[in-house]
Amino acid sequence: MLNRSHALDLTFQALADPARRSMLAQLTHGPTSVSELARPLSMSLPAVMQHLAVLEESGLVRSEKVGRIRTCRVEPHALSMAEQWINDRRLEWGRHLDRLGEYLKTLKSGGEQHGNE
Amino acid sequence: MLNRSHALDLTFQALADPARRSMLAQLTHGPTSVSELARPLSMSLPAVMQHLAVLEESGLVRSEKVGRIRTCRVEPHALSMAEQWINDRRLEWGRHLDRLGEYLKTLKSGGEQHGNE
């Protein structure tokens, strides 16, 4: 459980930056070299490499160097884990609203019975 | 777009901490006072208030003080926005895999045609 929690810390931290989200969005279209990844971003290559390191540490991205080209690809597992965590919270909130709805119905039908007495 | 991007920064940043995720998970069961929210966490009340401030700044949580009691409730919109962003990336990745599958099929049928010549 601790490992999963730490993994979620790193994943959400990696997603909390517009440049890293933009890099990730680009990578979901397919694997890309670092220089292609840097092209749409108005920042230096070292800055891009630093963001890439955060993405790799979180497990959202893997990269591999063949010759002089480093190719990056998305790792969908970390993304799914983050999505699942949010989805579970949304479902729990939905259950809370259902319970509240049921409770209000009980109050209403109780009031009607009381009214019919 | 800039506003949405900044909102995503704050939301993912807020989610990147186990104590804040735990507070949010508790709040999806229904509105709660700050002291109830602090009970399962092994930290001081000022530390809890600080985490609550981050959750409120991100728009994930709202709180209201009535008399001496501050009650917190989840705001599902920010959670949905973060979920939607991740979901869009996953869908795009799925489309990439589909395109790759189609391309491989083309290569295979091309090879078969070549073999029949």
C-alpha cells in the first residue's frame, strides 16, 4: 500500500506542470525523440531533460538511447493508476449522494404518513 | 485554456500528497468538520489546516465556518476535470495503438500479396 501511495505522489506531482502534461500528451500520439518532444516547448533542452526525468521517475514515461537518439514512450500503467484513484473517489461521492437521496425519501414518506394520520 | 491549465496544476499538486488524498477520500463519504478530518491523521491541527488550504485553493474542497465548527465538503468538479484530462490521454494512446495495429495489418497483407506474386 505504501508503495502504491508513493507512486501516486510521484504521478500526480509529475502531472502538476503544464510542460510535462504537454510532453505526455505528445507521447500519447506515439514514441518520440527528445528533440521532437522539445520542439513545441519554448524552453532549453536541459529544462526539457529535467521535466523528462520527473516523468520517468513517476513511471509515466520510459526512454531509451540508441546511438545518439533518445526515444521516449508513454507507460500507460501509471496513468491508469491515477485515473483509477480519482474514479474511486467519484464513485464513493456518488454513493454518498445516493444514500442522501434515500434518506430524504425516507423523511418525505415519514412526513406523508404523519400527514395521513 | 490558460485558466484550465492552471486549475489542473493546482488540482494535481493537491492530489500529490497522501494526507490530502486521505482527507479527500474521507470527504467523499460526506461533509465533515475539520476536527473529524484531522482524527485519522497523525499530524497537528495547524498541519491539517495547511493541507486543507491547498485542497481549497485547488477547488477540490470547500469549507464553511458556522459558529465554532468549520465544515468541509468535496467539490466534484475539479476531480472530474483531472479525471477527464487523464481519460483523454488514455483514449489518444488507444487510438495510437489502433493505428499501429492497422499499419501492421497493411504490412502483413502487403507481404502476403508479395508472396503470392
